[in-house]
Amino acid sequence: MLAGFVCYFACGIIKKRLGIDDALDVFAVHGVGGIMGSLLLAVFGTSAFGGFGVENTGAQLLLQIKGVGFTLIWSAAGTLIIIAIVKATVGLRIENDVEHVGSTKQNMAKPLTTSNNLSPFPFDGKCQSDHQTVQTRRSP
């Protein structure tokens, strides 16, 4: 329950105070929750809590802090490498006019068809998109 509260407040802090654009709150939930779980392992790993028998909580906490630090550095380095590759190949941002129109509308501006529909579910030929009904042709 504590992790839920901590991750909930981390979502607000990361978005508002740090100004990081994390639309799905991935780091706030998974990153902060994982860090919290890793650090609390030193406490809840003791036999008093039914853990695996950590006897020196301080030494285990130091080990957990080192592990969290290494993981953060490793993840940041990997992310920077991926960003460099994407930036060099296809770019990180879309053009301003495409962003204004909407990338889905700009890139998918062709009629929907069911000729390649492999779904086992029946398709009635109508698709709801952008508050407009788009007629599609039925496959024979």
C-alpha cells in the first residue's frame, strides 16, 4: 500500500515539478516503485518480517543502494545510446505541420479496408475515427 502512495505522488512530482513529459508515468510507477522495493528489501528481508534472513540491515541497504545506482546509470546510458541512434536515423520529432494536424491523421489518411483483415470477428464495414464514421469496403 505504501508503494501505491509513493508512486502516486511521484507521478505529480515528475510531471509538474521536474517538467518531464512522461505521458504514461512509466518512470514514476515502475522506476520509483522498483527503487522503493529494492531499498525496502534490506528491511523486509530480515527474518523478523519472514524474509530470507538478512541479519545486517545496514550492510544490505548499502548493497541495495549500490545496485539501484548501477541500474540507474546503466539504464540512462542505454537510453542515451538509443536516443542517439533514433536521432541519427529517423529523428526524434515530427514536423510542426504534421504535429498540428495529428500524426495519425496525416500518416493514415487512406481509406480503411478489410482486405487484409485477419481477425476472426465479423466486421460491419464501419469504423469510428475522429468522431466521423468512415465507410470501408468489404472484402469479397
